[in-house]
Amino acid sequence: MSQQPPEQGPQDPAQQPNSGQPYGQPQQPGTPPPPPGQPSYGAAVPPPSGYPSPEQGGFQPPAAPGPGPDGQYGAPGPGYGGPPQAPGVNPTGYGSYGQPAPAQFDFGGAFGYAWKTVIRNPVVWILGMVLVAIVVILVGLLNPSALAVFDAANGSFNVATSQSFTAMGFVSAIVSALVMGLVQALAQNAALRETAGNKPSFGDVFQIPNMQNALIWAVVWGAANAILQMVPGVGPLLALVASIFVLFTMSSIIDRGISWVDGIKTSVQLVQQNLGPTLLLVLLFIVLAAASVITCGLGTLIAAPMGAVATAYAYRSFSGQPIAPKA
């Protein structure tokens, strides 16, 4: 019996003749090629990995992007969790299958959030409220039907407004509505920035998106509120109910860049879908108003900004939008 020559291992590439064959023994004629995924005969075997293979229960690589053979997009493979999320913030604002996330509004959470927001940015909120109060008083004194009457008993002036209609009084009412609309737009712009995690400076507050529709809505609501108030008997009640349903109109106009008509529709829809939490928000307004009365009006410097922040907080909550946390 003839002795077989010893099996030759891989040789150095510099010493291997350029035969066009893989390293090691050449492939015999008629031999089929190795199956896909298997190394060629004589090729170097890759070193073993310290992690189990997918067949052994190891990490499954994520599926390739794009639709599958049936044209449907499949779910990501195991082990794929996407980018890390910021704690306490839902970046999409939506639950499974595109449905809005449940509203997380609650009385204590809104009150605490509003308090922290106002206290931590006093230049914008408290100082801004002082300037607003001065402007509102000056605009009120421009009304020719406003009479300053000296009260001898108290040694002070009382401002009383007569009910007589004048052309200048009508113009003053329009100007007052525009001023109050501007004040509301400024407050909601700052509050929406705060709830989005962007602490505004005093200059940022005046950069109001969609200003035209915000001012148009202010005039429309001012006229509608005045008409409702004149309804005998139930006028104030009608105005109160209407004010609740249009509570989020200004927020919708500024945040979504929509017309004032669409802003009304959005606000009505949000209130209808979250009537209970909206009534809790109204209760919060009542508590803040009571605090202002107890402090002889000084509490308004904090209570009024807190009401604006609480409104933006509720708007984002009802809309399924993320709310930046306040540690």
C-alpha cells in the first residue's frame, strides 16, 4: 500500500504560487462549489465568538428596512429598542397605532406645574403681569365714558363706567379687546413655550406665531361676549358656558398655526372629549381667583400667570402632546 502524503495546511501568500485557486489544496475538477455561507475548502476558519449565534438563542439582528415580500412593514427585530427617550417626555404624544395618549391632567399636577413655572421665571411672569396691569388701567382710562369720582370719605378716586353708548366708547371697546387679546396671546405664547421645555426670555414672549388670527379672535370673542352678556336673565350664564368651550382657542391658534374658526372648532372638540378635566381646570381658576381676593389683589401677580400656564398644560395634555417636566 502506498503511503499518502501528509495534508498540507495554508501557506504564506508570498510563497503561494499565483494559480487563481484559493489557498490550500486546489479544487478538483468536477467538484461542486461549497454551499452558500460555508468557507471554501482550505480557507481560514473565523475565530469563535464569545456570544452565542442566533441559532443558539443569541441576539437577533433587526429586520432590514423597507417592506417585506408581502408589501407590509414588519416590526423591528428583537433587541431593537430605538433611540433612548428623555425621562418623563413622550416625544410622539401618541399611543399604539397612532391613537392619542390618554389625558394625564389632574388638579394637583396642574397647580404644582404652574407654580414652579411662574416662580422659576419671575422676570417674564411677575414683572410682565405688572406691566400688563399698567397697560390695562391706561386703556380703561382712555374710555370717555369712564369717570373718575373723588371719594371724600376714603380720600381716593374711584373709576366708574357709565352705560351710555358713544362712538368713542365703541372705539375704545375695540381697542380694549385688541389689548386684552394681545395680553392673552402673549401669556399663551409664553406658557406654550414653558410646557414645551423652552424657558422664554422677555423678548421671546413677543414673538407670537399666527398673530393675525390671534387678534381677530380676540375682537370676535370680545364682541360675542358683550352680546351674550346683554341677554336678559341668562346672559352671564351663557357667556360663562361659551367661555369654557372656547377656552383653548387661543392656544390652538398659536400652537397649530390655524385660523380662528378652526381654533374654535379645535377648542370645542377638546372640551367635549375632556369635559371632566376641563371642569377641574375651571375649579383651579376659581381657587386662584379666591387667592387674589384674599390677598387684596396682590396675589393676582402670581395667580393670573398660573392660570395661563395651567391652560397651556391642560391644552397639551388633552391634545396628547408631551409636556416638559419641572423637576
